[in-house]
Amino acid sequence: MADVIEVNVQTGARSERNYTADERANIERMAAEEAAKAPLTAIRTLERQVTQRRLREAALTDEGKAWLQNIEDQIAAERARAR
């Protein structure tokens, strides 16, 4: 059984390919690196949502405080996931 079945989208031709042990190890390493980046990307996205305006609103309203706490909780969860 092949590791990968490649399909040419233009012709529809299919081909099977077996990876060497080195290629498999490299693919697994790259997948692990990408998985490690996911929480950091999520943290950056959440942190970008906390603008100066939203911080002012959070200081003035209960809704804003709850929103900010929710963002902080999500960031903490992503940091725990990154460890």
C-alpha cells in the first residue's frame, strides 16, 4: 500500500508513491513544527483584538470587562496548549 496517492488535476492521472524512512521522519518533523506554531498563531490573533479602544471600553463597562477577561482566558488556554 502506498503512502500517498497523487492525482494530477489536469489529466486525472493517479500515481502511488512510497516514502523512505528519512522522508517520513522529515514529514513528521514538519508536521510537529506546524502543530507547535498553531497555539502561538492563535495567541497573536487574540492579542491583536485587544486594541487601545477596546481596553478603554473594558475599563468603563461590565461588558467590556467580561470581554477582556474572556480574551485573557483564551490566551491562557492557548499558552497551556503550547507547553
